[in-house]
Amino acid sequence: MKAPVDVIMGNLDEFRSEAVLRIVERMRGVTVRRVRSTNHLIGKRLARAVADAVLTPSHPGVSEDGVALSGRAQYVQATLV
């Protein structure tokens, strides 16, 4: 992958596939974010995680020049402020 990819999902999502996520987590440039206590519907916590991913100036797994560094999963606990 040349561009960083964020996969954001709730840990209670009825449509997730753990087998597929394990494969996706190993891909370079892909960050998987699991938001606690959310399902497939976009509520406040999931919306906050999506907004944070979009508004964050630099991807956590990307260097300054935009090269993907790691495909490890990033587990994020989204909290309401």
C-alpha cells in the first residue's frame, strides 16, 4: 500500500470477521482501531474515533515523508470528552 489505511470498528460489531482482521492487521500501512463498547452503528464513540483518524495530521504508522512503517494493529479506546 502506498497510502495509509485506517480500519475503524466497534468491538461489538456484528459484521466483523476476526480471521479477516488478523490478515488486515499484518498489512504494512494499515492500522486497525477497535473502539470499545460500540457496534456497527455509528454512535458518539465511533464517530469520535473516525473524526480523530481524519483530523490527525500524521498517521501513527507513517514517517514524515509518508512511507508506511508498520502494519501492527493499534487498539484505541475512544472516550467521550
